[in-house]
Amino acid sequence: DTVVAAVVAAAGAAAREGGGGSGENVAGAEIQPGEQAFGGANSAERPQTPPPPQQLLVQMAPRLHNYLASDGLECMVAAGDVLVVRGNGGGLAAIGQVGGFMGHVLVALGPPLCIPRNSIAAEQIEEVWPTEEEAPGLTEMWKLRTVESTRRESGLYECETILYVDRVTRKLMVIGEVAPDGEVVGCEEGEAAELWQCPEELRAELRVDLMTQVMADMRASQANWSFSTGLKAVFQTANVKPAEGSAGKKTVSLEELVQCWNRPPICTSVVIAFWQRYLTKLSFPVPPPPGTTAGMFVEGERAAYYAGPQKGWLDGIVIGRNIDAQGRVVGYNLDIVHNVPVAYIRRPVHTRQPYTMALDLILKYMPLKADRALPGDLLKTMKECEWVRIVQVPRLFRTTIVQPPPVFFCAAPQAGASAVPSTRAPASSSAASAAESSPTTSSTRAGTTSSAAAAAAAAFAA
């Protein structure tokens, strides 16, 4: 802005100095192209035609621009997240349906796929696309692979759920689904949904390979949706988390939880069994073969070393390796002890009993029995276990650098210096003196114009 102001000021000064010169044409003097003859001896009565306005090209500075490019659901939904559709009060007859009695839950199997309004993929779901009156300003929808247990489908039901974000309320709306055979099924009206993200400790290192194994196990053993299981959930308690003040006391064994996985399910059974199976597989890691690169430790990695039968396994951080003459690793240096033999060092996950670790993880993140939990029990437990609930999708703005196009600035002379046309007057007694002053006036005008242009150029360069 400072540069532009300096350029405009310099150009205005040039126009004022060029337009206020005292040069004139007198009788007998040659009239140059673009000039007019004026009469009278006084220079104030003979204004001159000002030079044409000067145009200066100024390059504007770049600026930052924030814009809402997309709803960004692909950055918010991950495999294992839970989609909750609240109940609509349909009664016991609506159990097992989307939005039915006490709600319905689904498990996401990966991030969603964006479908812009005018894309080829949008033609497939054109019949469920909301009208402008139903969803003003809607320019995109999303397809999310989900798994659920529902009364209207046998076994484990997998499909692509169709979602969109309402532009006014910012709620996540379920509008339909794409069945495994490609049929598009829509809802009479959209159902508002909530997104529940797993806790940060699990989300930071999700094992998609283990989740693929979990889905393969569930497809092989999943039974049909059961009305009796739904009734049992009404009258029996599903929570198995130890009460406060009973640290170290387990209220259930891992074998009891595993038996609940294979019983006839309801919608919540899929969520509970999915995560309990995943946490169990996470607790049974496969130790790397000895002597391989996968079994080696790197600097900064956490490790456990055996300090004897009394102290047991202690945690430390690797700060170096000890190598023999053949280049083999024979020991590690930890931050708490040096030169630990390879035989006495393990990864922390390998020093715990897998069954104990699996049960501890389940009691920490999903302490429910899969065959008797209502949607309300599931939501209450996830809240207590620090799952993150998202009711409204936030606006995600993206920043870009915009380079404005060059701008032409035109500096015109002041109103008092504008040319006033008049007729040519005959020669007078002052013609000689006026003729003598004409060369000086011409040179003065040229000097003024050149000096103003130089000032404008200097301001633009600055």
C-alpha cells in the first residue's frame, strides 16, 4: 500500500507540474500537433493543454486466502470408528432398523470417499441426492464402508453408507446406502448421526492388517440378528468394568468375553466384538526371529531388560549398541544400564502375559459383554473410556497464497489545470516577448515531465 501511494502521489505531481506550464503559441509561431492557440497577453488567460495522463503498472503484493474446499470427512473418519444413529421412538418393533428403538450403531471400515455433485460417481446415487429445498447448497456427499448387524439382513451386513454434512446445522446425515449388489437404497428423510472416534492411544497406531483379520474371523462366525438377544439386553447388565476402589480385581475372564462374541448378535454386538477381537490380537504379537533386522533395536526405542528374579523386567530407552569383531550385535546400552546382553532384552509387549494384557486393554477401552449391551450402554461406556464424540462436523478451512494481477494506475491533472478551449487571437504587441519566452517554456515543460517520470520510476522501484 505504501508503494502504491507513493506512485500515485508522484504521478499526480507530474500531471500538475506538466499542466501548469507557461508555454504558449503566439501569432506567427508554428502550432505543434496536439496544441491550441490562445489569445491575450496574460498567461492565466492562455491555459495550455495538459499532457496525457500517465499510466503506471504496479504489481500488488500476494495475500493469504482461506476457503472452505471440502468438509474434510476423510481426515476425521478412520477404520474402527463408530457411527451412531439416534432412535426415533419407534418402539420395540423398530429394534434392528436404522434409527429404530434406542438407536443403531455401525462400524466404519476405512475413510470415506468424497462424491462431488457433478461427477460420474454422483450419477449412481442421483436418486437419493437431496433437493435444494431439503439441503441448500449441498455440493458433495460421501460413501463410507460400514459393517453392522440388522434385522432386515442375514449375517454380517457390509455396505457403503451414503452421508452428507448439512450446511446449516453441520450435522452428519445418513441418506441411504449402496448394497453389495450395487442397488441404491434411500431413506425417506435423512437421519442425523454421531461419529465416535476411538481413544488417542489406539488411534495413533491403528493396525489395519489386524482389523482385516478381525473382519475375516467375524464373517466366518457371525450369526443372524437375534430378537432374544435384544430382549436379554434390556434385563441384564453388560458392563464388566471393575468398580472404583477394587483395583486389581477382575469381574470377568477373557474366556467369558470370547464366548459372548459367538452368540446371536444385535447391532451393538458388532461394535463390541470388533474392538475386543482387535485388542486381543493386538496383545498377541508375533516375536521377530532372533538375529534378524526386525528383531534389532534402534536408538531412542523403548525396551525392557531382565534385571533378575527379584526386580523382574524394567523399562528403559536404547541409547546405543555393542558390536563384536564380526559385526554382530552382542548387547545394548540403555539409559539406565549399559551393556545389556541380547538374551536379556525384549520389547515391552513381549514381557507381559498375552491373556493378561488382552483383558486389561478390553477393560480399559471396551468393558462390555457383546451379547447383552443396549445402544445406551455402549454410548455411556465409550464416553467413560474417553472415546471422542463428534455431533457437528467443524468447518475446515484451507489456506492458499493468491497473487493478484498487476494494476494500472492513471494520474490525471487537477481540475484547475484542465485545458479550456478558445479561438486563436491575432498578433499583439506582446507577441515578440511571448515568442522569446516560448523556447524557455518548452524546455521547462520537457524538464518537468522528465523529472516527474523519474520520481514515479523511483517510487515504483522502492
